[in-house]
Amino acid sequence: MTQTATRPAARLGRNYWRLWWANAVSSTGDGAFAAALPLLAVTITRDPRLVSVVTAATYLPWLLLSLPAGALVDRYDRRTLMASAQAVQAAVVTAVTILVLTRQAGIEVLAAAGFGVGSAEVIFSNAAQSVLPALVPPELLPKANGSQQVSLTVGESFLGPPAGSLLFAAAAALPFGLDAVSFAGSAALLAGLPRHRGRRETGRPGIRAQIAEGMRWLARHRLLRVVAVLLGIYNFANQMGQAVLVLLATETLHVSARGFGLLLAASAVGSVVGGLVNPVLSRRLGLLPALVLPAVAFAAAFVGLGFAPDAVVAAALLALQGFFVTLWNIVTVSLRQRTVPAHLLGRVNSVYRMLGWGLMPAGALAGGFVAHAAGLRAPYIVAGLLCALSSCVALPLLLAATRGAGDPDLQQP
């Protein structure tokens, strides 16, 4: 009788879980920061244009720094880059805490802090996604990304915002202090990861040459190129509403500072459910439906938020949006990790993020000016119509990009 050796099931290892905990710790502080920063801004001004400047400054680094960040991630040790980025963020938020305590934090200080934290986040986020394929087997990438999404969402949207709003109500400096501590804790956890340096290339090409290589690779991959442009439009639309959400909540829906944190947490409920369900759902749906369905949900959620009669309806729509954001992230992040060669992943991710996230500051400013001109509900309605229109235009392109034999999401350029 011949005995067949049983292959042990692949598992997420210790290093993955160290990265997971580092993300969970820092994202909780981020969530507190995300709730406290706009609440602090509206104590300084009620002008939606000025409030939107703070959001725009936070996301501006994705436009300015994504390309060089990708080259750095492929050039240097990714663990060191992640830990250093978290240490920089801890220093920036500590400075904000001191300025809040001394009552010297104006809109310009909040914008500068947002830009500093966002700049380090560009490095950290790119390195974290690029290092993941070295920590887990390829077949476990959807599961690993789903678990990462859960940890990020629970911290950034579920635990952090209510804690941040409660702490802000007690003392304005407290949520910023919590964020500084969380960044320091995350840096300590990341220091225990193994080093993972990008592949050494003959002749050590310059950063410009490395950036150009990543841009050429993405430009030749039709599916990822279309997805990146769609992401840019969706994020532009999302920031139109997100930039004035604190004003919509406190002025139109009459939500308190504590309630604002709970409203943000509603999005996390949908995201956590999505992080648990969507790895399975994405496999059952297939690539094209898993890309199209979130687009339809985004359009419906934005328009619904524009007409929401109260905070309960708004919370339900934010939860719906959170669920489908998670589905989109799991599908598209796994797609990049499985498709892009490991030594190019940082650079391709950076170009993708520049296209996908670079319009966020413009979206935030657009939301502020639309709200100033047409009311606080108007940015959401415009955002929903923009998502619907862009999805209709992109559908034939997605059909063409995913058509073909074999595994369409792994087509090489």
C-alpha cells in the first residue's frame, strides 16, 4: 500500500502577525487623530473651505511623494523604512500635542501636521504592502490582506474615532497624545521583523531610472492601469464628502463631538464585516463583478448621504460604503501583489497610489468649495453622480482588460 504524504496547510506566520499588531496599534491612534483633527479644526473655523484645507494637506503627499517613495521601498530595507516612518509620525504628533496644550494650534499648524503625518504614511503604507508577499505564501495573500484590512479598519474607524472624540471632549490634547504613543509602539513592534532589502540590481540605477521602470510596467498592464484611474476618481469623490463630514454631522445632522466619533465608527462596522466576508465573496464573484459591484455601491452611498435625514441613516450608508471599500481593497491589493514582480512591487505600488490617491487633496478642496457655494449636502450628491458616470465609462474597458484565456487577473504586460 502506497502512503501519500500530507502537505501541511500553509499558515500566516509569526512575522505576519507582528506586522498585523503593529498596524493595529498605530491605526487605533490614527483613528483617534482622524476624529480629533477635524473636531479641533471646527473649533478654529466653521468655513468649509478652510476645514477642507486640513484634509487636503494630509493627502497631498500621495501626489508629491508616491513615486520617490516607491523607489526607496524597492531600494532599501522595508522593515527599517516602516519603523522610521512610524517614529517620524510619533514626533510630529507629539509636537501637535504640545501646541494644542499651549493653545498655539491654528489651521496652518493642523495642515502642516497633516502633511507631515501623511508624508511618513506614504513610506509606511507602500513598504507594508510591498513586504507582505515576503511574509506569507501567495495563496494566502487574500486572507492576509483581509486580516490586515480588519486590523486597520478596527483601529482607524471602530476603536480610534470613538476614543478620539471622547478624549477630545475631555481635553483637546489627549487624542493626539494617544496617537503619538501608538506610533511609538508600532515602531517597536516593527523592529522585530526580519530585514527585507529590495533586489540589488547591476550598476545600481538611479532613483529616476527606477521610478521610470515602475511607470513603464504599470502603463503596459491594461487592467491595473484602468483600476488605478478608477481608484483616483473614487477617492476624489470620497474626499469631496469626507472633507466636510464633520460640518455635515455637527451642523446639519446635529451630532455632538462624541456622536461624531460614533458616526465614523459606523463605517468600521461595515468594513470589519467586509474584511471577514469579502475574501470568500471575492472568490465567488470573480474579478470583474468584484470590481464593478463596489462602484455601484459607492455611487448609491454618496447620493444617499447627500439626502440623509438623520444620523442613523447616515451611519447605515457609511457602513455600506465601508463594506464595499474593503471588497475593493482586498481584490485590488491582492491583484497587485500576485501580478507585479517582487523587485518592482514598491515602484509599481507607488505609481498606482499616485494615480489612485493623488487626486484626494483636490477632491477635499473641491468638496469645501462646493459646500460653501451650494450647501453641505451638495458634495455628496456630486460625488455619487461622478462615481456612477465614471463606472459606466470604465465598464467596457474593464470587460476588455479581463477578457481572455487563463487567469485574467494575472495577465502580464
